[in-house]
Amino acid sequence: MNTLSSTRRTMTRDEALAWNSDWSPADITAIGENFDRLGAQSFYRTQSNGSITAQDKDGRVLMYVHPGHVTFNKGLAPEGRENPEVEGFDLSTVREKLPIKGEEVLTICPSCFYAMPYTGVCDTCG
Ligand SMILES: [Zn+2]
């Protein structure tokens, strides 16, 4: 008996690729390509739904898919990735992402250091 079975939920490949509705088509393509590259056969998410684990047919863990990034078991990350020191890559939904072009940058109030609305009038100290 597998003691892990009660804390994880099995998914299909399609369910895994549709897990985060905020993923862009490029994110989904990148994740799917890595599933195929590594021969991922089974997918499951943790009970907290915090990430998806992909395994090969022998049950070896290949990679973890998080809402904003993907990580790989050591040595399995794709060649030529953006940052060779990181065993994974970011998705478009990564939280620490810098403001994209055209997106307004928050202004900080010089008195209270809270972010000001675009009106330029601070909500906190007026
Ligand atoms: Zn203020």
C-alpha cells in the first residue's frame, strides 16, 4: 500500500496543462514539451494543490510544476535554459516578474511610503 495515495490526487496530462488558467499558450507549450522530453507518464497534485508532480513510467519524479515556475529533478532541466544555475524556468505567471512594458509602475507616497493610486493623491495621508 502506498501511504502517499491519500495526500495526492492523480491528474491526466491535459488536466495538468490546464491546472493554472492564467498560464499563457507559451507556458502550456513549454510545460508540455518538457513532459514529452522527459517521458512524463503520471501527474498528480498535492492535497494543498500547491504544485503538480510529474513522474515517468517507473514512478521516478521528473519535474514539479508550480503556478509561476517549473523545477526539475537534478540533471533533468532543459539545456539552454535562461539561467543555467537554476534547475528550472519561470512561467509568465511568476510573481516576482518585473512590470511588463506599458504597465504602470506604482508611485510610493513620500510621507507614509504606501503605494499611491494613479490619481497621485495618497489614500492614507491625503
Ligand atoms: Zn501617504
